[in-house]
Amino acid sequence: MENMWLECIRCHKKFPWNTVIYTCDQCGALLDVKYRFEEPNPESWRGKPFSVWRYENFLPKVREKVSLNEGGTSLYKCDRLAEKFGIKNLWIKNEGENPTGSFKDRGMTVGVSLAKELGSRTVACASTGNTSASLAAYAAKAGLKCVVMIPSGKIALGKLAQAIMYGAIVLAVEGNFDQALNLVEQSSKRLGLYILNSLNPYRLEGQKTIAYEVIEQLGEPPDAIILPVGNAGNISAIHKGITEWKQLGLIEQTPRLIGIQAEGAAPIAHAYKKKKREVTFIENPETLATAIRIGKPVNWEKALRAIYDTNGAAETVTDEQILQAQKLLARTEGIFVEPASAASIAGLTKILDAGLIDKDERIVCITTGHGLKDPDTPIRTCEKPIQVKPDPEIIEKVLQ
Ligand SMILES: Cc1ncc(COP(=O)(O)O)c(C=O)c1O
Ligand SMILES: [Zn+2]
């Protein structure tokens, strides 16, 4: 694949595409996948169904695609929710509709395909839950061994159930996500495990297709895309996608990228608010949105680039605001998402109040994971079922 290579985002050192490497050996920064693209012809993909591989012109060429039909998620026009916020043009891109219930599947179809292409036998990740569920499924499909390391007792039950059912070796690490990721990196060096966290640049290639689908489903780029941020891979991936299409002349306008973090785990939002180019990590991140309970986001540098380059923003929300937004979305639009996903909706209110977007702009919120991943939260926070005897008179009384 002479038209593709890896390149350091800071010192621009280049590496052959098939080097198993996650950070630059010269300066320590992350890598991007770079391509010499051929002249793009939209007709070559317009007839294909919406999916990650619809955009294969912009993805690594692999001999075997490890796919579970990921991508092609709905973009819902949400007029009832928009009315609550006093805005007109609001859409939700519901990534919970992916095969394992989160956007991670877009990354894994490309990442696990690359793992096969490179001849890896065992894939590994640290995870706040969704990455482990997704990797376990794609490793099963590919016939690869899978090791996942999760912060013990700190991931939602549905996600744990998935990883176990798909047959991964699940290690519950006595520590938080950041410590688990560190452990995966060290173990990878010792044991030759192929890492599929979002520091792997190939994973982000799959995730950039969220941007392409949104643009094609809307017929043009929106003015702003709002999404939850944890390890900050997704915002970086979406930025890469829109930047490549802009450079290729496929779009003129680029949307502003707005990242939302939970107040107790918000190093990137804090850096943005101080207009800094570096982040101060948080040692003990806390939030009930366990998917984004991350204090040392590996993609911080790519994420700040995404925010500053697009004239975007970053904001924090409290756990209370996340829970309210989760309910509001379910009860106005019929879309049930996990708490981390609801951060994008909670953030929308704050972003509007701060005047960071205008009320007539076209806004897309990305909901990243399905609500059934974390059944404990609604059971704890919503109304309890009303216990009744099987008697129509009682039903009449209760419903009056
Ligand atoms: C549901 C959900 N939303 C958001 C995120 C954050 O994504 P990123 O780590 O790419 O910022 C995650 C990551 O685990 C997630 O599972
Ligand atoms: Zn470098």
C-alpha cells in the first residue's frame, strides 16, 4: 500500500503503513494515517448502502474486511426536542444503532481488518465498556484472540455481558481506565498484543465515516456537530474526515466541532476554556457516565486541534444535567441512549446559553451508545412500575 503511510502529528516523521507503532519514536506524539488519494468520484459510492465501507475510497485497502454491517445509522430530525431548546434545526445521529450498540464498531471494522492484514493473533484494549464489547465481537468474527482490561466495578452491566458473551478474556483491573490503558500498553510491548484503543490510528479511520454519513444524509455539512468526549478519539476522527473531504474539494464548509465532557472528567474542556494548547490531566476522574470517566485522554492533542481548527468549543456538564437530558431525549423523541451519550444533549443547552451557536444554525448531536447498555441508571432514576391487582376497577382508579 504505497499510497498510505503513518505520520506523526507533531514532528511529521513518516512510518510505513505496516509498522506496528502507536506513538512517534522521535517525539512521542500520536500518529495519523495519511493517503495519496486518487481524484474522488462520488458516483463510485453513491449507489452503495450507507455503511463504513461505502467510503472505502477513503479507508485503508485490506484483503479481507472484518465486518458486521456497521454504520448506516439513522439521522433523526428532532423537532420536538428542538422546540424545547427554542431552536429549529436539530438532528440526532444515533450511533447506538450499530451492531454492538455503539460508534466503536465503525472503528473496529477497520482496526480488526488491519490486525488481520498485519498477521496479529491477539488483539487487546483497555475499556470503559463499549470498546471491549465491540472489540470482542469483531475479534470473534475474525477468529482472533481478544483480551480486554476494564476498570473493576466501573463499567455498565450490559457492556460487561457483551464482552463475556463474545468470548473475550476479561481482566477486571483494580484501578481506573487510565491505569488499565497503561497496563495494556505495557503488556502489548511484552506480549506483542495488537492494541485497538483509539491511540491506534487505523481505528479512527473507521470512525471518521460518521462525518461522511452526516454530510450525505443532510445533503450538506451541518453548522455544528456536538458529541461527548472521553479519550477524545471520536472528535479527532470526525475532524480528520471533514478535513480530508475539504482538502479533496468534496465540501466547502466545515462544521464546528463541539466536545462535551462530564464535569468530573473534563481535562479537554478545562484546557479549551483557558485557551490552552496543552491539557492538565486529572488523577481521579469521576462521573456516573462511566463511558467518559477518563482523566488522561490519549487523543488530547488531536482533539484540541479539532476544536481550534474548526472554531469549535468544549463544555462541561454535571451528572444531574446528563440524567435530565437522557430522560428528555427518550421522552420527546423516543431515543434511549446511555448517560455518556446524553452529555451531547445536556451540552447543547449550555452551548446555546453561552451564545456559542445561533438558534437558527443546523446542529447535529451524536449519541454514541444505546441506552440498554446501562439498564441500572434508568431503574435507579426513573419512576418505579405501579404494582396493581388484576382488577379493571383498580386500573381505572390508578389511571385517573
Ligand atoms: C458511549 C460513549 N460515548 C462517548 C465515548 C467517548 O469517546 P472518545 O473516547 O472517542 O472520546 C465513549 C468511549 O468509550 C463511549 O463509550
Ligand atoms: Zn514525532
